[in-house]
Amino acid sequence: MDAVVSNIAGAIDVDVHPAVPRRADLLPFLDDVWRETMLARDIDVLDLTSYPPNAPLSARPDWRLAPGEARDPQRMARDVLDPFGLRHAILNCLSGGLVVYNEHIGTTLCRATNDWIAKSWLDADPRLRASIVVSLVNPETAAEEVERLAHDKRFVQVMTLAAGELPLGRKVFWPIYRAAERHGLPIAIHAGSGYRHATTQSGYPSTLAEDYAGQPQSFASQIVSLIAEGVFAKFPTLRFVLLESGVTWLPSLMWRMSKDWRGVRTEVPWVKQPPAWLMREHLRVACQPLDAPPDEVARIVEHLGSDEMLLFATDYPHWHFDGGDALPRGLPDGLRRKMLVENALATYPRLEATT
């Protein structure tokens, strides 16, 4: 473990997953009407993290919870904060409030989840930071949630999922982006889906293997939408962080969209720079999983054309790396420090304000 600490001590981990709150956790943060609703409708846990007992590789064995065991800040400190010597870790809570179609229930669950994260996790360890989870069913109330929590500098970004009802570039979502940009909050897009539509362009897959391997399609579609709909032109300082997206597909998207843009840019006159330039300027990508063999990593980074895009992540408690060796192998020497610390500080201005 000492070798691991010497490699990443002081790093900023941009993707760790706390427990997902159960009904008993959220009840103290609900008013009387919603407490009664949760009990009367028997709404309990809405957990999107999905660590199925018959899929042992979904989480490291020593990080997997035993039946009835709870994940808490002390367990997270013991598993990842202390052994890896992390400076900060950003909590991304995959709450079911993200995907509930009823806007009132979704908004209420997200709001209570954010309050629970602040009290039960952020108050417990000064190294922890968090994403604001929002329901996109009603973007106006999502923007209000961003505004409500903006005073708490421990919330450092806003989080949604990669596959939803509409492409994220659509103007209906712009109130969220306006609020996030105003408060210096990036938008995190995490792997996952509300399953309102199929997760592929050809319908629903029939296996987990297909769903998992096809996740980059959702991320690519969202990036194309953000650029083509003019989000980066309207919000020039806003950044989007891709979590659990993989990396190797991105250079080809940069090349293809930039090539095609040259022939159709009269249709999108607000896209004034090549899409590859916009991606380098506005996108950041977590390095777990860095889906390339070690001897190809340097070439992938070269094709990205930027040493500022990659961010360090363990994706705790998932198992996407070799035990405690959380730093991807094959990284160019000059990139390691930037990926571990400097890129995160540049992406999340609130980290500097709270360090």
C-alpha cells in the first residue's frame, strides 16, 4: 500500500459512491406530507448502484457490503480515503430520484438526498465533497435546487445521467446550466439511464454485457447535442465532466464531428470553433475506466490533443482497476500530476475555495 500512497497521495478523486439513502434516512429531511406519502406508498430504497450478489466483479470483494451492513463515512475513510491518501473525494450519489418520472416525487427525493449527503457525509469528513443530484423532469425546479445549495461550497458540481428523455443540449435544460455556470459548478454526466428510451440506437439490449459496452453511445450523443444545440456558445465557462464513460471512443468522435461540421456548419452558425476544440475546452473525463491497454494509453492521450481533460477517479466501490493500483498504467510521466491534482482544481473552482 505504501507504493500506492507514494503514487497518488494528495490526489483528488472525482468519482466515489456513497451509500444510497433508504426511506429511514430520508424521512428526517421531508415535510409531513411527503413523510406520509413515502410511508403510505411504501416507497423505500431507490438504488441505482446495482451491486448484484451474482455479479461479484461489480465491486471489489473487500469493498462489498455484507447483508445488512451499511456504508458510511467511516467505512469510506477506511477503504479509500486513508489508504490512498486522498486530498478530496467527490461523492456522486446514484439516487433513484434521478430517474423518477413523477416530477414532484423526483424533485423531493433529490432534495432530501442532497440534505442527507450534507449532514450524514459532508459533515462527517472534511475531505468529502459532493454533487448536487437533480431531477431533469422539471428543469426549473432543478435549477431552484442548484440555487438552494449554492451557498454550501462543499457541493462542487451538478449531476445527471447519460441517458434520459431528451438530449441534454435542448434549451429546456438551459435554466440548470445558467444556474450552474453562475455558481462555478460543472455538470457531471454519469453512466446510467432512466430507461424512458432504449439505450442503443437499435432498441433494447438483452444482456448486461450489451448495456455496459454500449454506454459510450449515450455519452457521444449527449456531447453532439451539447455542441450542436449551442450550449457551449451560450455558456462559455461551463464544463461537463464525464463519469464512467471510458476514454478511447472520444478521439474518434472529435475527428468525425469536426470533419462533418465543416460541411454543415451553416446549419449551426453558433458553433464557431471546430467541435474537437470545443470538446477539449469544455469536457473533462474521469479515468476510470481508462479502457485501453497500458502500451496504448500514451497514444490515446496524444489523440485527445490535451493534457487537461483527464481526471483521477477510483470509482469506489466498483472494481475497474487492479486492487489498490488505482492509477492507470501507461500514463505519460508529465500527465500524472496534472491528472491527480491540477486538472481537478482547474475543473472545480470550489475545491480551491474550500481547501
